[in-house]
Amino acid sequence: MTNEYDAWMWKGDEMRLFRAGVEIPNDWYDAPNKFNGADPGAFDHDGDGRAGGVKRGPGRPRKDQAR
């Protein structure tokens, strides 16, 4: 990804300024990771490589409808 403007990017605890027109590697994000102190892999619920996300379960059983 090439940035159109100067931007601060994060990778774990490291923060770096990428200048406009510079290629940004895929493992750098535009927001800091909330789970720097913990194991971020334990919080990767949807398997996309970033903390957070939703992994849906089977859901609740249907309610019996009285007729």
C-alpha cells in the first residue's frame, strides 16, 4: 500500500512515520494494538492476524412457539 500523505503507523510497540509516496508493508497498521502487554494471538478471534474480531458460535436454539 502506498500512502498519499504522511502517516504514523504501528507494528506492536514500534511506531514509525511513513512519508507520502512510500510503500507501507502489510504488517504495519494505522492504529496501535490494544493488547501490547498480552499475547495478541489469544485475542485474534476471527483469524485475520489482528486483535479483536468476532467468531460466531452456533447461536441460541429457537424458542418454542405456542399456537
